[in-house]
Amino acid sequence: MAASARTPEAILRRLEWTVLRRLDGLLQGDYRTLFRGSGIDLASLREYQEGDDVRYIDWNVTARLSTLYVREYQQDRELTAWFLLDLSPSVDFGSGHATKHMVLAELVAVMARLLTGKGNHCGAMLFSSKIDRVVPPRTGRRQVLHLLNLLAARPRLVRPGTTDLGAVLREAASIIRRHSVVFVVSDFISKPGWEKALGMLARRHEVVAIRLYDPLEAQMPDVGLLPFQDAETGEQLFVDTGDRGFRRRFHAAWEQAQTTLQASLVSAGVDCLEVSTEDDLLDAFVRFAHMRKQRHKSGVGDLLPATAPVAAAS
């Protein structure tokens, strides 16, 4: 592929023609289903229904009428979105034509362009072992290109050491003051113990976790004796991939990690989108839109996160 075909301008132009135009038609302008804001103007009161967010219960009215009532607010016309973007070494992995980093860049390009095209503001925090760069929220196509240029920059903003997602989320919570939509885009290969920090962030903001993964991370092929290096720590070892027992243990460890991850996200109370390096980007957003519509129709608020695999960039 020619180098010019991978420039931020070329990537964004291609996505605008191949994804954004078709996505806008599919959503028919209902982009707020994907990205919901939180207003500050009280619109009305109504009786509590099963699945309503308990944070909006009006206890004064409830005490007077002996029936649970919740407050409804007029949503802000403009949203602020933040992208917490994992640029740690493990995100450079990809077994096929795309790496997790490439998928991350194209997802951000589509989401940010979709939002800024409606007059909303987007900002970003780029992190490896901790936050390396903060991009203040702005609107417009130029902001999207700025983000893509930062993601394409070499050398990467990478610090030595294992990613500490908990520290990243705590720092992000101290930076993001206004209620926002927060996308945590990561492979979630991190030091343990980040669940509480994610849950605290979700109490103040609408948070969506986007987990990047590659199919080879789930199933080890039989390719003989190979050297492996931990992308986060640099630790090296030789592995006999021809050993069936090892391949079974490898897959079992992956499944256990997924179970633990999903439990952590449920505990934090956020939506989770699982994004593969092998699938189609338009399908990803169609499935994303479907998941968000179902979640909002059910009225579960932040109490019960929806988890659904979605496709990714091709």
C-alpha cells in the first residue's frame, strides 16, 4: 500500500466515504442514540419504573407522596466526548492485515467525526503506562485530523513498564470536570485492580469500554518452537506450540481472563464493546447502534451494562 494511502488525511477521507456516509443513512440522524448527554435542566417528574437509574430518584417528592418518583432532565444539545486511548506496546500486535493500533485509530476517526460533525466537542488522553498526552476538547474536522496525526506519530508515546489502567482512570477523572461521554479504548492488558477506578469514573460520566483484541490471542496455532516476548515487560521465553497440553492451557487461560474482565466491567457498570482486528468497521457501528438502542429502550441506565461483540476495521 502506498504511504500516501495511510496518511491521516487519506484515512479520514476514505472513512468518510466508506463508513460515515452509509452510517449516517442507517442512523437517519439518530446519532444521539449512540452518544447520550446529560442535561442540567429539569424537564419533569414521573413515577419510578423498574430499571430507572436510582441516582435520579427525587427523595423529597417520594417522601411526600409515599411513591417513588424520578427526575427527568432536558438533555444538552451539545456533548463533550473524551477518548482514553491505549498506546502501550501490546496494542501494536496484529496477526493479520490490521493491528489493534490501526483498529483504534479508525474507530476514533469515525466516532470523533460523527460527533464533531454535529457540533460536539472531542478530546483525548493518550496513555501507555500512564497518561502521556492530553488533547483538550474541540470541534471540527481539524480536531479529528489532529488526533489521527498524534496516533500516527513515531516514536510512540510509550513509557517502560506495565500499563496501570487504574492510575490512568484516576488521573482522567481528575481532568474531566464536565459530564462527558468517555470511551476507554484499550486491550485491557494492565495491572489488576482498575475496576474501582472505572466504576468511580462511570458514576460521573457515561462510560463505554471498547476492548481491542486479536483472534490469535485466544487460540495458539501449532507452529513449533517459538520465542515469545511480553510486549509490556520485555520478558522472553521459548514455547513449544506443538504441545497440545500447552495450547489447551493457553486457551483456558484466555477464557479465564475474559470471564474476569467481563465480571470487572459488570462490577464497574459500563457498556463493553469487544472489537476484533479482523472484522468490518461499518458492521461494528451498526451493532453498536443496535446495542445502545436496546439498552436505552430497556431503561436499565447505568445499573446493568450491555456486553456485545462488535466487528472492527478492515
